[in-house]
Amino acid sequence: MIALSGITIQSKICESSNSLVYRGIRTQDERAIVVKMLKQDYPSPQELTRYRQEYEITRSLNLEGVVKAYSQQDYQRTLVILLGLRIK
């Protein structure tokens, strides 16, 4: 299991060949979030670029009911995206 500051990880939702997805709670406001991270310990530069692009595209969406990208951060030698539901 991963350990992120300010996040309580509750369970693993999904695991694919490229990523791991966890359910968690952001401790500052107790908001339910999804933590998505690259699976490899040493992702290639192309994988890191694709993940950064995924974050930027998701972050640019501003529609109610669509997943909202809260932040992207480094975690050990990979990247993590924090996601949640966009609420009015």
C-alpha cells in the first residue's frame, strides 16, 4: 500500500498493466478521492509525459459530474494523480 501525506488510503480499486488505482480520503476535508499512479518504479520518459498530459487534459475539463483532477505529485520514482467528483 502507498503512503501519501494528507491522504488515508482505504483500498485498491483496480490494477492494470500500467497503473494502480486506490480509494482514499483527503484528511483536510474528509473528501473521497481516487489515487491513480503509474505502476512501474522507473517509468520511461514517454510514460511520464503521457501521464502528465492525462492530468492536464483531465484538469481542463470543467463539467459537473465529471472526474476532477485535484493535483499531480511525485511519489518515490513515479507520479500520482489525485481525482474526485466535481460537485456544485
